[in-house]
Amino acid sequence: MWGVIVGAAIGIVGSIGTAIWIEWLRRPHLELSIETPPLEATYLPGMPASTGRALRVELRNKPLGKWVRWMAREPALQCSATVGFHHLDNQDVFGRVMAGRWASSPEPFNPSSLSLGGIATVVAVGPAFGSRIDVYPDEGELLDIAARFDLEAECYGWNNDAYFSDLLWRNPNWRLGPGRYVVEVIIRSSGPPCTRRFRLINDVPRNAFRLEPA
């Protein structure tokens, strides 16, 4: 009698344990890496800059291993990001984090090549977008970190705010002077959070402006 009860209990516990293990395997597995090489851009006349370099990181949802490919990894839904900027001694540069912008999201403002009296203009096309995005298994999404333009020594944290600043693309709230900084990226989604730190190198010419592993 007791043997039957014990056997049934072991079977129940084993079934529950297997179900929990499978769900643990299937949950999103997010990883952050540096986009290499950085994005180099050349802009049309009348735009807020002639050339620029953008630093971005890629968020990937790793697929399941080959031995469990008969199951499907769950997508990471409603991913949002925050970006923190720190000095090398870990002091917070701004005292707050920057809301992240996914590079594939629509621009809240669409810079226009129209020019009135030699002054570049922008045309509003809608409210800010791109605060959240879904990342499916074995796929990736790029997250903007910072941008630097023309021959300027400063760089700027890049998110939707950049389209609303008085000096377009150069939001003074996220201005970083020449130097080296630590960037902390935190991703929150339907799965476990993902955090990674990078080093931002901005005491070099623009063609060497870059992110490095921290």
C-alpha cells in the first residue's frame, strides 16, 4: 500500500518537475552584444549634420540547443530598454537613465530635405514610437546608444528625444563630452531581465568613436 502511494507521489513530483524544467528551457534567453562595425552615415544637404557615426547594441533571443530543437523558444514580448551613463569611477553622469530607442522603430520626426531660406526644417509625422518591441527566437533587434556628428568632439545619447531637441539630433540632456564612460543597458520583457555594461570611448577621433566590452 505504502509502496503504491510513494510511487504515485514520485510520479506526480517527477511530472511537475519535468513541466517546470521544460518551461524554464523555453523561456526567452536574451543576450546583448556590440554592433560591429558601428553605423556610418552620410546625410543629404539641409540635414542637421553631414556625416555621423552611431553606436548600437544588438539584443538577441538565443534559440534552444540542438538537442531540444523539437521544442520552441518563447519570444521575448514587449521588450523595453533603459540606458545609463556612468563615469569610470561608477558615478552616474546624468543622475537618471535614458529611455531606450529601438533602431527599427519609426522616427517620431522625419527630417525633411526642404529648406526655407537656407534653414533646414523638420516635418512632424506623429508621436514618439519605439519604446517596446518583440524579439523572437534566433532573431535580433538593434538598440541605439549614442551618436556623434561631423567634426564635433561631443557625442549624445540617442533616443526619441533627439528628434525634439532645439539643436536637432543633439539633445543637451544627454550630451557627453570627450572622455570614457560606462554604459549600462537593462532590458525588461516578458522573460527574465537582461543587463550588460559596455565602455564608451569618446576621447578619440570620430572614426575611432566606439563601444567596447566593459
